[in-house]
Amino acid sequence: MSINLDLIAQQKERDMLRAFASAVSDIKNSVKLKELEAAIASQDSDAVVRLLGIDRTAFESVDDEIYQAYRVGGLTGVEQIGRIPTPLGGIAFRFDMAAPSAVQWIEKQSSELITEMVDDQVAMIKAQLINGLELGNNPRTTALDLVGRYNPATGKRVGGFVGLTEQQSGWINNARSELLQLDKKYLTRELRDKRFDSIIRKAIEDGKPLTKAQIDNAITQMQSRALKYRGDVIARTESINALRAGQFQAVEQAMAKGEIDSQDAKKIYDATGDKRTRLDHLEAEARYKDGIPIDQPFKYIDGSEVMYPGDNSLGAPAKQVIQCRCRLVTVIDFIGRQVRMEGFK
């Protein structure tokens, strides 16, 4: 039975996106607005962070999805390897999530991602408090800008800066300034909600200021779109990398147990090959078209190294890893049988 790697990857990406969105929604909807306003009024940024519950536990669901994607990747790798031939017949290889290398990868990846997410939130919140103060916003406005406006139809908050990075919140602050100043640069912003374009374009042409409600509505939708964009990037990058890592670990575990001879396994770099593919990755595909030993790294033009596309265990920078769509192809030569393992992309 063939394995549909694309369907597996799509499902784990959806699971990761759902976990991230749920974590952010819980933060926004569990806060007590009056308490948040009071902390903002006293200019106590640490209290604001505490009231919002910005810590590792807030993103436990994302942490869980990394574990699950890694496990699925490992099980997929085992299924691709199949029964390992021996002189007495064949043996079924099993994936071990408790193996030290597996535990180490999960702990490192989870720790780095969640720490980065928490640090991003703290930095963003403090920047937004300063921004609100400089603009002369009252505490309630600043609080709503952070957690979003309540939507009676859904019973939940929409928009808000929580979940965005400091840089992304800066984009939206600039967009608000453009709307206030009737600056047509707003109409070039990719994350804007184009349903408001006709109203905004007419206001710019007439030189008539937009109402506060019109600006708030446009910004709220832009915040929601920016949050979806960030969630997509996290879900795509982290889920696929966990799947790849688990799949690669399956081969490494088989070699560690002596069930696959490292001399009989090689890997090939397979770039996506479309107009969005990084030039470094196209070059890697050409350089490694004949394959290299499974335990050796691929090296990009800038000198960074990966054990498989999307890998950051050897210190590869974000520009080589984030949303990488390349694929690892592993070829194992068993006695009288060759296994070609297609990787996740």
C-alpha cells in the first residue's frame, strides 16, 4: 500500500494551525478586561504579561503537535522501510519515541519554538503599551488593541495584537497611521482586507477622513489576517520539519540497531523546482543528484548544513529552513531489494 505523504503533511499542518489558533484564542478570551485596563493604566507591563498568561503553558497545544508530527513521521519512515530482510526471513522494525536522539530532538525543537513565541509576545506587548502611551490612547483602547474586539455573533474576540510578532504589530500600527492620514500606501499592503478598499479609496480621493469605526474595522480585519499568516508560517514550517525529522530518525534508529548498514544507505536532495524555490536549494539538488552517505550533511552555498531539507540541528539559518518545500529521498539497498523512501516536502 502506497503512503500519501502530501495528505499526511496537510493533516499535520492543519493540526498545528488549529493548536496555534486555539492557544491565541484562549489567551484573548480568558483575560478579564477591567484588570487588564488597570494594569495598563498603571503602566505595569509585567502585570499585563501575567494577566494575559503569556508563558510556556499557554502554548502547550503547539508543543503537543510537534510531538505528534514527529511520531507520525517516524511511523511513516518505518512503513516505508518495510520488513528488513535477514538470512532467516524478515523482521519488522519499530520506531522508538523514547530513544535518546528522539527525545533530544523533540525537547530542543519544542523549547526553541515555544521560547521564541513567548519572547515575541512579551516584546510585542511592551512595544504596544509604549505605542498606546505615545498616541495618548486610553487604557481601554490599548487593551482592546491587544486582545481584540468582542464579536457578539461568535461570542469571541476578533483581531488584536496577541499572537503577532513585534514586527507584524508594527506593520499594523503603520497601516493605522496611513488610514488616519489618508495615505494611499495603505492600499499596497498585502495583509489588508480588500473589502474596505472602495471606501478607503473614495475617502482618499475626496480628502474626507475615515470614521473611527471604519478604521477600527479595517485594522481588526488586518490583525486577523496577519494572525492567520503567522499561524500558517508556524504550522507549515514546524509540522513539516517534525515529520521530516521523525522520518529521518526512523532510518537512523534502524542503522543504530544494525538492521541497516550505513554503507547501504544514501540520500538525495530533491528541490521543488518551481519559481519559489531558493537558488541555494536548486544548487544543492544539482550537487547531490547522485546521493551522499546517509550520515553526512548537505551543504548550501552559504556554508550552512542540513541533514535533510528544513533541518536546523546543525545551525542552518531561518532563511534556509522556514517554509522549505524541498524533499529528501533516501535509497536503501537491502540484499536483493532496494527501498526508495520519498520524503515530506
